Amino acid sequence: MKDLICDEFQDTVSNCLVRHRSIIDVLTKIQETSARVNRAVAKSVTGCGCLEINAKKQQIPGKIKLQELSSYMDTHLKGKLCPSCREVLEQELGNHLFYIAALCNLLDLNIYDILLTETEKLSTLGLYNMS
């Protein structure tokens, strides 16, 4: 079922992508949509205030196991997205996914296959996947 959702999304993107069909257009749109996602997160902090960023050096004890590392890592985020910021971010991430699907289409790649391969890699390597 999940592969059908990915395939349907990819097909829909292919049918909707008319103006920006050039690989150069798609690559630059991915860059633009990525910047818009970053901007939406920043505006939730600086404009709305529903999120706060309190970044500082991660405090990691000297003798811990790799499996324990994530419990010492901080996201530096405080708060929760308000409904308005959530809506904007979902829209911007959707636009970003649209152009990622468009790139996959142009390169004859399948999003579901990529997700499956990445999932298998993460499952196999687990914590040791530091890419």
C-alpha cells in the first residue's frame, strides 16, 4: 500500500510538472524550497514565537556507550509549533517533496525504492550509520 502512495504521488507530480521540466529548473526549485522550509522554521521562532532555539555546545559525558549517546543530545528546541506555523511548514515541506519527486522522475528513480533502500540501510547499520 505504501508503495502505491509513493507511486501515485510521483505520477501526480509528473502530470503536474509542466513549466519547470528542465533538470536545471528542478534542481534550483529544490534549493528554493529547501530555503523556504528553513525560513518557515526561522519565522516560527522570530515571528510567531511558538518555537524557541536555545543552542549551546552538546554536553556529552566522557565514558558512555554509543547506544546511550542520543539520550544526551539536545534538539535545542523549546515549545511546539502552533497550528498556523505547522500549516505553513507542512505546505513548504510538501512543495519540497514535490520537487524531490520531480527530480526522481527526471532521473527515472523511484521514491519508494529509495525509501526502502534507506530504511534497510538504517535497520542494518543502526547507530553506526553516521552519514
